[in-house]
Amino acid sequence: MSVPPRITVLGSMNMDISVTVPRLPGPGATVLGSAARFAPGGKGGNQAVAAARLGAQVRMAGCVGNDDFGGRLIGALQAESVDTSAVRTVAEAASGLALITVDPDGENIITVAPGANQSVAGSEVAAACAPPADVLVLSAEIPVAAITAALALARARAGSTVSLLNLAPAPPGAASLLAEGVDWLVVNESEAAAVLGRPVRGLADARAAAADLVSGRPPACDVGHAVVTAGAEGAACAGPDGGGVVAGFPVRAVDSVGAGDTFVGALAVALAVGAPARAAVRAACAAAAVATTRPGTQEAMPRPADVLNLTGVSWPPPAR
């Protein structure tokens, strides 16, 4: 890319505490696992790193606590050349934490303590929506009020920046959050189910869900393009220029934590360079698949050569 695409991320930053276990525990069960691993994460931070590794110029907006973890979270972003000038340190709050349990097949259970992420408010929204940015990425580990305000501001400035909302995790009243309008919505099966009020399982359901999300069902939704991911199966997309299903890439997965965030970061970069919708989704699927082949979250996120070597997909995808 002769001119790096410009991505701004408004979202969360968490310190991930991960343990690998022989099987995921059920209710009331105790399972002994590996030594705990501490690594920077959070949906916003992960998406920023994913986009930066794939060639974007990235700016991060959000909040961390005034503690050791906060310093490490900012340092990890700066190590990837992410602009952290819009990251605020909140004196009275602890940095966000994510407790992650991973089984041998790479499946996981995640519990998040938001901490300072709950302090994201007007100053971070204003910084995130300030130009320049080709794509504004939002995720839902921050207050709904901040997401709503950012979407409204982005819509008021329509034309210069594409808004991309990863509605993860889906908050209560998820459908009403989409009333402000969003250019691109990315959800997984459970998040699509929360918005639509019906089960979504597998690619066939994902395709129908994506079509419904862009056709105004439920009525509160105002979505330009919708992508519903289905894990290793791939993803379905819908929008004004059509839609369809993109099959997943066969890889040997060892850890799926962060794959969804890699997908979002990669999709943002692909859209910023002008890739058509289906090609952008395919490229994002390829990047997400590669991220599952290594343990960890940000450290597992691929660079262009990794995507090409494991999936045969060249990066960046060609523009229209």
C-alpha cells in the first residue's frame, strides 16, 4: 500500500489472563489448567493491533486505569506504532481485565471486568470522530452511550469516514443501538440472535440473518452492510451490492481467542483500501483463520506474509 489506510478504533483495552485447560468447565466444576499467561487484549486494542499489522495507520481512543496493566496496555499499542494520544488514564479506576479459559481445540470462555473501559465518554468520542480516518471501528465493551454518540457523530459527517460496528458483546436492547445508523455491522451468531430475537446457527442462518439486518428487520435497525460470522465455517454478508457466503479457510486451530477481533481489524483495512464487499469479507476470513493457528491474542495476529503463506490470499485485497 503506497498510502496506508487510516483506521480509528474506539473501544476497550483489557489485560488478558489466560489459562489452558483439558476441557472447559461446566457450572460448579473446577478444572486444573496451565500457568496463567498475562497479555494485552480487549476488543478495541486487539482490533487496533490487527489493523496495524495489516498495514494501516491506526489511532486508538479509549481508557485505561492508572496501574501497571494500564501502562502495559498502552505500551503494547505503541510497540505496533498505534497512536495512543486519545487514550485516557483514569486515576480512580482499575484497567479492564479479561479472564480467558481455552481448551485443546481452541474453544474458549471469556469473562470481562470492564474497569476503566466504563469511563469512555465524550472526550474519547470526540477524539475518535475527529478527522482524518477512512474507517471508524467501534466495539461494545464500552458504554452504550459512547457508541450511540459516536455513531450519531459519524453519521453527521457521512461521506468521509465509514463506520464499522462490532456489536460484541451484544448489550441489552441491541437492536435499538442500531437506530443511529451504521455503514457496516459485524456480529457473530449469538450476537445476531440477540439483535433479531431468534436463533442463528451455521452459515445458512447467518446468511438469512445478514439479509434481515440490512432490510430493516427488526424495524429499529439502520444497517448499510451486515456481516454475520460463523466461526470456522466462514461468514455471510449482505448489502446494497448483494451478498452471500464466504467459506472459512481450513487451518489447524490452537486458540480462537482474538480471531473475531482480527476479522474486524482486517475488514476495516480491506474496506479502507477500497476492496469490494465480498472480497473484503473473504480477506477478513483469511486473516482470522491465520490468527487461530498460534496461541495468544495480539501476539497471534498475522501480518500480510502470514495470510498469504497459510491461506493463499494476497494482502491487501485489490480495490474495485
